[in-house]
Amino acid sequence: MVTDQRAPLRPFAAYPSSDGGEEPDVHVVEPFGPGGDTTLTGAARPVARHGAGLPAVRPTEAQALHARRRAGTAVPDVVPDAPQALPVLSTSQIRRHGDTPEPQQRREQLSAAETVPLAASARRRRRTDTVPVSRPETTTIGPLPAPGKSSDRMQRGAYPSTRAQGTRPGGRSRLRSILQGEAAPTAPMRVVERLNASPFANLRRFGESTSRQARRTLNFALRLAETMFHYGADALDVENAIIAVCATYGVENVEVDITNQAVTINYVADDDDRADGEDTRTREDVFNDPDTNSHTVMRVVRSWTDNYAGLAETHQLVADITGGEMPRGEAERRLEAINAKPKPYARWMVRAATTVAAMSITVGIGGGVLGALVAGVSSVVNQLVAHRLGVWRIPEFFTLAAQSGILTTLALLLSWAGVDLSPARVIAGGIILLLPTARMVSTMQDAINGFPVTAAGRLLSTSMAFLGLVAGIAGGVSIAGYVGVPRFDVSQSAFDPVGPLTNSVFLLIATGLIAVTMQAKPRHVLSTVVAALGGLVVYHTGMAIGLGARLDTALAAVTSGCVATVLAARQRIPQLVLAIPAMTFLLPGLSIFRGMYTITVETDTYGPGIVGLVNAMASIVALASGVVLGKYLMRPFVGHLNGTSSRRNRRR
């Protein structure tokens, strides 16, 4: 019956009861019809109607009178061509006005106060949980278009939508928005997002993991991390490798904690086994679920060794895993092969390279031929002593103290015996080889990358090694003084290289030999020399124009770090494999000796000695930070050179 009575009104395209469109929600219908005062919605009195599911809204007499006056005005306030909100009529109103031939006449005869919203429609529609909001009134922007012509001007209200109050905030609202702080994060960052700035960004999952498979993946990632730490990797590279391997094999919800010696990995299974396959559980739901599987594994690394060849192979292993080219079983076998593989160079080759490197550094800093021979003899003795102390499990502090003491005593005694050499340059060349260069760079990198605990542990270890060298120098100077060695003018031992060409040639030779002592692969030795060459060019250029020692050292370190980053990305190896040997020429061995000699021998003036040691430490921090900065500066330019392609590994 209602359908027959509504049939004459079908010319209204947007009539709610017709089939022309979906019936509007009861909460958002304008109760006063077109042109009604929508601002009075909240002040209207709800009344109950017979048969209605929800109470309707009936205006007061004053509101109805105001609506009649607005409906009777002749000035149009809407765009004629825009879709308008139409009145919602009751059954009696439809029966009363059903015979009106024209819609415009029906709209004029109908009072806005007589329109009453109907109850909820019997049609099934998807309801939303939003609260009632007011709709913006439809107005025109600019003059109305002429009849028969279309307007290109955007019409406000042509596409009505809900909006919040106050779209144009006043001065107080603007001031509040400026002074208001940022909202707190609503959820913790996923650990996979840590890889956005690494060579393993844009990962792609190549498998799913059950509880048993997840445990095997965690154990494999832990062994991989132990291997990388053992070979000298920094904390950031180890963390990236763990996250990348776990995410590739389907174990994403992991937390990694790395300290100076320990690696801890925690995994919480967040899969949902419901039949519909939709995961609606939050992070707290997963943690509070008693049936959630959780695994925690930890490994302590108690020893380190120089094996840059093994470190490069582990990096390439992670790149192959993230590229989807290696199942977990094959990856486990390959990691075992890396650990069982011997180092590239035999022990006698490493000892010979260390001796020749000490001689080359001594010549490069102006020590002369006799000074180079003394440095070579001292290096042989020191290696024998270090090997024996290592067999006896003597701590590193005493080993370094013994080596620097032997070097200092031998140089001072030979100089007193009449050998034409510069003791300061001989000692400086030997100290450069004894300094824990790798740990210094790793310490700065961990501190910059946000690993304070690891950086603090490595800083303490590096400081103890440095103090061991200082103690050995002090002991050697004291022994030489007891024997009767006279003092020499330490101020005459200032760094005065023999010449840029000679200095560069011998220091480049020493750089390649130091890469051999760190067990770098033969094909990586040439790249190390190229990185050192770039730093030497900048260093000598800065010295020629008078930049200053500290600024010149920092610029040279940044240059070496940039070149090493590019070459390492091309060969898919970590940057430190090339950068640490390449920065040898910048180590302040001479400043360390001069400062320690002044404090130990010239006890009447401690100031210059302390200043010298502080300058030496400042140079070490500058060159270590420069190498790390070079890595970050070149990151935008080496993305396409990494082993993992962003297009091939984009997550799906």
C-alpha cells in the first residue's frame, strides 16, 4: 500500500523512499527540509511516533515559524543543478499531496515544519558507529550560471559530506595548534623497519615458520651473529643481519639486544590460526595470550680475531639469504663452512707483513733507513713476546704494555749507543701498529648508531689497551733512564714528513700490508689502498693550504670513509673491511709518544704532555668519526650497488 502511494513521487531522483538511492541514516537527515535551520537540530524535542523504532524529532512552534519564513523567501540559496537534500515525508503527507502534478508545487505547498524524519528503514544497510554530525549547508561560490549553461566553478555542497566544526580555526585555535606537542606513538615500531637504512632494505618474505622452524631460524641467526662479532663486526651490522635473516625466513616479531659481549634474541609468535584468516589481535593480545609461543636465545662472545675475509663472507651470506636464493638448511651448511675455512694467509706471512709494515711506516714519517731496521727488529721481538703471552693467557693490557715497553727501550738504547736514528719516529711507527684501530672505529660507530651499552664496553676495552701502551712507554723510558740514557729534546721530534710523494708511497705500502695482517682477501687489498690514496691526497692538500692538523685529519678520514663505502658496496662487503686499514696513516703515534715522554721524563712541566695526549685522543676520535660519517654521506649513492635489489626484494 505504501508503495502505491509513493509511486507518483518517483520523479524525485533522490527521494529517500524511492529506488533512486540509498535511504539516509536517521541521524543525519535534516529535520526541517530544504532550507531548514539545521543548527536547531540539537535543540529540537524528541517525541515518540507510533510504530517508529527510534524517537523522531519535532520542532517547537518558534522553530517551525522560523522555518516557514525561510521557506517563503524568494532568494535562492542553493545551486539549482546540485543534488539537494529532500524532505522525508510521512504516509499521511504522501496521501495528502499525492495528486499534485508538479514537484515544485508540492515543495511550495509543504511546510518545512511539517516534515518529520521517519524511523529506521526496513532495508538492510551497513550502519556506521560514527556519532551524529551536522552537514554543511549548500551554498554557491560566485554568481549562478545562466540558464542552459554549465559552470566550471567548483560548487560547495554539490558533494555533501560530514565535516568537523570549525574548519577555519580562529587565532586562539591556531595558537593552540602551534604550541601543542606532537601526539605520542600509538604502537611500537616494527623491528623490520630498522633495515630501511641498511643494505638489506625492502625485504621480501620467502617462507613461513612454525614454532619448530622459528626456533631453528633463531639458532642460526644467533650463530651468524656470534661469527660476525668474533670477526670484528660492529653492533649495527650484527643487528641488521639478525633482523634480515629472521624476517626472510618468516620470523618477524623479534627483539634483538646486543651488548659488548652478549647477543640476545627474543621471538613471540603472532600468527592467528582462525578459519577466516583475518588477524585482529593487537600486540598486547598476543603478549597476554597464554597459548602464545615465545623463544629466547642468547650467546656470549668471549674472543675476537682479525679475519676480514670471514667477515666479508658472512656479509655476502646474509645478502644471498635476503635475496631468496638460499634455503635455511643450505645457509646453515655455508655458515659452518665459513667457520671451518682457514684464514687466507699463513702465520708466517702475517708476521712478515707486520714487520715490513712497521718499517714502511717508519720511513714514511721520516725515520730513515736505520730507524726502519730498528723498527723491524723490534716488531719481530714483539710478535714473539705476544705469541708467548697469548699461550699463557695473559690479558691484553699486559701484552700491549710489554710490547710498547720493548719498543721504547730498544729505540732509546740504540740511539744512546750511537746509532743514527730518531727514537721518537721509531717508537711512533711501532705504536701505530699496536693501536686497537678496529675497536676505536667500532666504538664510535656504535655510539653514533644508538648502542650505548656496546659503545661503553668497547670504549672501556679500547681505553685499557691505550693505557697499556702508555704504561709500556713510561716503563721503557724509566728503564732507559736507570741505565743512564740521557734525555733528548722531544720538541725536535715534531711530525715533519720527508715529502708528500715519499710519505704517500711508503704509507700506501704499509696500508696494503696491514690489510694482509687483518686477513683481508687478496682482491680487497687493492681497494684498501685506493681508499687510503684518496685520504692521502686530501691530507697533503690540506697541509699545503694550511687547514690545520685537526681539520685536515677529519677531512682525510671522511674522504677515506666515502671511497671505502663505494668500493665496499660494489664488492658486497662491510665498509670497515676497507676503511680500517685505510686510515692507518692518520693514527697519531708520534703525538702519543711525545705526550707520554713529557709526562714521564720532564716532570717539571706536565702541561705540554697532557695537551699532547689530549690532542692525540682528539685525532683518534676525529678520524674514527670521519670514517663513520663517510659511510652515511655515501648511503644515497650506493643503494643500487648493494647486493639486495629494492625492486626485486620489495615486500609483498
